[in-house]
Amino acid sequence: MPDTQQKHLIIGAGFVGLGIAQSLQAAGIPYDQVDASDDIGGNWYHGVYSTAHIISSKQVTQFTQFPMPEDYPPFPSAAQMLAYLHQFADRFQLRDRIQLRRKVTLVRPIADNQWEVTFESGEQRIYKGVILCNGHHWCKRMPDFEGTFDGPIWHSKEYRHPDQLRGQRVLVIGGGNSACDIAAEAARVGAKSLLSLRESVWFIPKSFAGVPIANFAKPWTPEWLQRLLLHLMIRLTFGPHSRYGLPKPQHRILDKHPTLNNEVPYYLQHGRITAKPAVQRLDHHQVHFVDGTVETVDAIICATGYHVAYPFLPPELQRVQGAIVQCYGGAFLDDYKGLYFLGWGQARGGVGSLMSAYGPIFAQLLKLQDQLEIPLGRVFKELGVGLPKTHLSDPQAIFTQLRLLRWAFPWFQRRARQIDHQCQPFANHPLQAEPEPEALSVF
Ligand SMILES: Cc1cc2nc3c(=O)[nH]c(=O)nc-3n(C[C@H](O)[C@H](O)[C@H](O)COP(=O)(O)OP(=O)(O)OC[C@H]3O[C@@H](n4cnc5c(N)ncnc54)[C@H](O)[C@@H]3O)c2cc1C
């Protein structure tokens, strides 16, 4: 068994895992990094369709400390995103510590606050801590349909290339970003494109006056002002929903993860996409909708999202409720130290700028954890920080909180030591349990 007991293990070498690795390296914190895949890049390597472009902008999606190449457009493609992550790994010499084709199958706390990690190969290692960066766009959420369908029913994760849609009558289920991208692609190459929306959505233009929407948000823009500005931009770009034959959404803008898309409104007005309500039942190649209409389709694509999942954790450490991980300060448990949940939230901005702000603070917190007996989550809890109420977050609010924590860090450290003193003794409760077998099989 290699001697890894003084190191942390980062699981995942996608955007978040690479960002955290660079922060740990910069802070001089020893770590190893593994990924189940045969290369780095996560979703941008193996998880998105070939025609995907980011919806957040280059400016907010890049790591602040490593800007994307000058010749990248404001909305880079999946291939450009992957190339960028490779450049990032090279620039900060992250590859030496990354081991590929290392799928983690079990992470469990053992005696002396250590963590035992088991790999698919059967190899086991002991680490002082484990940082979970395994992503949240892989565990498919599928709807239950009544009836039978004679064609393929894919999850959007299985949609890889427009050839799958060519000449087909396609029904896309969902109103999120992937649903809209795929429905627009079907409008271009398919014989028919239907978009089934259980409820109407706010289509937010990707740019306004040529500026990517994500670039308008500034640290001083509170959420109510962002809503107001978005209302205005939507109104000026698209006008009311009635012009597209859609009802006005029942929720406020930003109450759900935003759909940034210009193409669906465009193709609705060209008759290349037809909006449909929810599906009632399937009947061979016919789809019956709740409004009584019936359509004949060849393929159904469910862009119905993902579950946040940690199949390698024992039941005791399964802390996901809905889409929310029950942890403090974005990553920390109050009853176990050495286990950190990263990248599970659905922030509206781009992932890079958030990681650039969060990574260095997280590294400082890891160092602080070394000096404490109790878990850092307990410190956050004692200081009155609550559990998250939603998986959606306003990046501007996160930047503000992080700036505050950075500024108040000496005070935070002092209070953490006081609380630690009051709450000792503490030790992780070792767990023998195996992870749930059906949870493992979803990946
Ligand atoms: C169509 C689409 C469009 C998107 N557009 C944007 C956008 O515009 N802007 C934006 O910021 N984000 C966007 N995203 C979100 C995207 O997921 C993030 O940009 C980013 O990829 C998240 O990084 P991550 O490291 O958390 O997860 P991932 O990229 O999923 O990486 C997780 C890594 O963990 C590895 N892993 C998982 N389980 C294990 C295990 N048991 N053992 C070892 N390794 C494991 C995986 O192989 C993977 O490499 C988009 C996503 C999709 C699907």
C-alpha cells in the first residue's frame, strides 16, 4: 500500500477537480488526484454533445488566474473547453499527480480520522482526507412514461452528435439548456422538432447588445436588480411569450436554473420547433400530450437533468436531499472531518471564476482543519451558518461571501480554535458499511 496517509485525495479531474488541485498545489498541500476516465477534462471530455458551446461566457467561465486564449470566441465550443483544461493542467504542471483509469468504488472513514479509499481494481489506500469532485452531470434523471414507445428513448447524456437526429421526427422533453440546444439541432437537421415543456420557461438571450448576459452581473448587483435587468433584456429581445404561442412562466426569473437560448424562440417563429405540453402517454410511435393532441415521432430525448450522487459513499455519508448536499460552507460536514463535497451546486455563473475565488479559501480552510480536532462544518454551524436551502446560487452572492470570509479569516480562525476547545474531544466514527449496490450501478 503506498504511503498516502499525510495526503488528501481529489476524486475527479474535471473542471472543479483541476481547479482545486491547482489551489492545493499553490498552498503547498500534498495531494493525489484520480479520475475514472482515460483522460482529464470531465464533462468537456466525455460528457457533452459534440456541438455544445458554453452558455456562460468565456469571461466568467475561465479560471481568473489563467485566461482563455485571446482568439477564443465569447462562447467557446466543447472542444475549445477541453483544450483549455489541458492547457491549464500543463501550465500548472498538474498532470504528474493525476492518475487516470482509477475509478473509486468506496470511501469510508476508519480509525484515527483516516479515510480508506478502494478502487475498482481492488487497490486500497489510506488518506487523511478525500475531496469529492466527481461532478453532477452523469447520474441521469429519467421520467416515467405510461405506455410503450417503438423508437429510442435517450437521455440528453446519450445524445452526442446531430447525426442521431438527422431526418428524424424528434421529441425533446425539458426546458433547460440541453433541451433547447437539442431541439434547435433537431430543427436544423431533423424532419420534425417538438419541445415538450411541462411548464413555460423564461428564455434569456445569450447576449444583449452583443455582450454575453453573464458579463452584465457585477458584485454590486443584488438578485432583485439582476431580475429586473433580465426582465428588461428579455422584453427588448423577445417580447412577450404570447408571440411564440407560449404561456407566461409561473415562476420568477432566476427562481429556476436559467435557460439561455435564442434559438428556440427563433425556430418557434419559423415553425421549425413546435412547443407541446407534458406527455400523457406513449403508444408505439405516437405520443399523446395532456392537451389531447397526438404526434408521431421517431425518437425521444429526455433532457430531464441529473441526480447529485456519491455512489462510493456508505449510506451513513449519503447526505444529498433533493439536489442539495447537506453540508456547511459549501463543502463541510459537521459530524465527519476529512470529507469535502465540491462542485455539487448549480451556480448561475461560469465554473472557472467561482473555482478561482473558492479554491484558495478552501485550501486555507483545509490547513485550518489540520489544527482542529472537530470538523470545520461544526465550526460553521456553531457560528450560525445554516445548511443550504437550494442548490441554485447567485455567483455574485458567493463572491461577496468569499470576500468577507477572506477579510475576516483571522477572526474566523480564532473563533474556530475557541469552538474547537469547547467541543473536544472528537473523532470520526469509523464505518464498515458497503455502498448501496444500486447506487454504484448508475455510473
Ligand atoms: C451541455 C452542458 C453545458 C454546460 N455548459 C456550461 C457552461 O456554459 N458553463 C459552465 O460553467 N458549466 C457548464 N456546464 C457544467 C459542467 O458540468 C461544468 O462546466 C464542469 O464540467 C463541471 O466540472 P466538474 O469537475 O464538477 O464535473 P465533471 O466535468 O463531470 O468532472 C468530474 C470527473 O470526475 C470523474 N469521476 C466521477 N466519478 C468518479 C469515481 N468514482 N472515481 C474516479 N473519478 C470519478 C469523472 O470521470 C469526471 O472526469 C455544462 C454542462 C453540460 C452538460
